[in-house]
Amino acid sequence: MRLIRFMGREELRKYLNGETLTNTTEWRAAGQASDSRGFCFFDDTEMPEERLPYVSGVVDTELVAMFETVPFAKIDLYEGFGRYRDTEKDMPTLAELLTFTNIRAKKVREYSLMEYNNQILRLLKVGKSIRGDSWRIDWDKNEEGR
């Protein structure tokens, strides 16, 4: 299974150094619109570029990593859902945007892990999120996990 994660440089550095990353946050209990636990990932049914408009402002979008689950690895992957702004249907006025009212949302499938490392997820590629007229990702060949 391929998984997409939006993340910062420090998290990527730790992963590349072989560390086990741990996050025990229960997002719903923390007041967030997600029932995920720990690190959140998306599947690859939607391109990461298509997800950037609705995850930006919610998660760190500096880097995008594409992983693949390692065959036969013991992985405690939790499937849940999060609520994100529906960027296709939501055209709020400035007042609505500033007060977070009348925001149209959509339910998005998420996968989460309370810990992960390079023994259970194999890095396929990493890219940098770029925002111009539209979102794009510059996939960096030098940071591929091969």
C-alpha cells in the first residue's frame, strides 16, 4: 500500500537517520476534526498536488513523502476520517473566512500510525510543496529512499 505524508524537514531527517518516530496524539480528543491517532497519512487515490489546497493551513506542507508499506512488516495502521475544507464547493466571503463560519467541508479517508520508521514504511520519493498560481510538488531525486 502506498501512503502520502505531508511533513517538515525535521521529521524527514529523523526517518532517514533510522529513528522510530512516535506521536500518541488522539486528534479527536485534542479538539480536531479527525479520528486519527498519531501521524496522519493519505492513500494515493488522489495525487498529493490535489490534496494540498485542503491540507494547507492544517498540516505542515513543506515536504511531501510517498511511502510504501514494507511487505510482511507488523504495522498498526488505523483507518479513519478527517474533515477538511471542500475547496471545490467552498467559496466563503472574506467575513466568513475570517470568522470560520459557513465553511463547506468534506470527509476524507486518513490512515494513521502512532509510530513509524524505515522498517515498516519504505520511502519512495520526497518532494517540496510549491505554491504559485496553483499548487505543485517538485519531486527531489536526491532525497529518494533508494
